[in-house]
Amino acid sequence: MNRMQKNYTILCCSEQPCWDTTPIANIDHSNWLPNPGIKAWAQICCFQNALVIRLYAVETEPLVRFTGITDMVCLDSCVEFFFCPLPYDSRYFNFEFNRNGALYLGFGSNRYDSVRQLAPCAKNLFCIKQLISEDSWGIEFQIPFTFIRLYMPEFAIRPGLRLRGNFYKCGDETKSPHYLSWQKIHSETPDFHQPRDFGWLNFKQS
């Protein structure tokens, strides 16, 4: 099967991120079910030895229930970032958030060996910020390189570095269930845990 892989440029910034000039990755591919009218997108930059990510959705009636660090936030209205820190290693992190800023964090190489990671101080560790307006919502957060190196000590930013990843917007138990992604998913049934379908995230000095 031919899998066209998208590319996204991660700008490395020496100052605070300027989101107005940061590239946008549209989360606009509908998988398994039609898009009920939701618009979603993601942005990433590299700043002060961390990845800084924004995930945003225009959604008029988000489902918001969960608040705990062990809750399945994908059942609510949810935005997600999955990525492999090393291009030759299929293990990935999955960061999943609902509008409350509740985080489900996993690590593994597929759905079946992924292990939930408990981070009691997640809000401080990942600098989680809620971005809420009348008909839209989003999450801004950081992934420190020191955190990544706890799992993959050889991770380092260098010229030409390419990561693999995907961005998602979903809501399994919302009024209109949906499964949106940046990079198309090729599985027959709903499953975002598909590193073979991840696109490329390319670092570039600004």
C-alpha cells in the first residue's frame, strides 16, 4: 500500500514562540466517520530545550467530563499528539487532552504494548495551558527534552533531525463521534496507534 507521508517544519526559536508565524498542520482528514463540521489544527516549535505544541479545535458543543490523570479523555472531545522521538525507533508517546486540560499519556510501540505513564504533576511538568473561547478550545503544552531522554537517552536536537508523528482530533462518545487526523490512517477500524502512518516532523533553525 502506498502511504504518502506529509511533512511539517518545526522552527527552532531563540525567543518566545510567535504563533502567528508558526506553520500550521491542519487536522482535516476524516477517518472511518464523516467530519461533523469540526475544524482543527496543530502547531509546534522548539524553544528552550523543549517542544512547544498547540492543538486547537473549533467545536461548538464539546463533551467535557474527565479531570483525572488516569481518565480516558479520548471519550470526551479530545486533541492528541503522537510522536516517535527517534526516526529509527517505532516507540512513541501519545499525549491526549480534553478541554479541561486532563492528560492521558502513554508510551509504547503499538496499542497493545502501550503503557500508561502517570505524571501527578503533569500540569507543571508539561506547562499545560487551556485555550478556551466561545466556540473553540485548545491546549498549549511543552515536552521537555529531559523528559524524552528518560526513555530515550540518545535523543538530541541536531541539524537535519526528523521525527515521526501525527496530530488528531477525536471524540468517541460525543454527540457526533469523529476521528480526524493530519496524516491519513490506513487501518480498517478506528485506531490512532499506527506509527507506520505517522508523517515527518523536520527541525529547522529560524
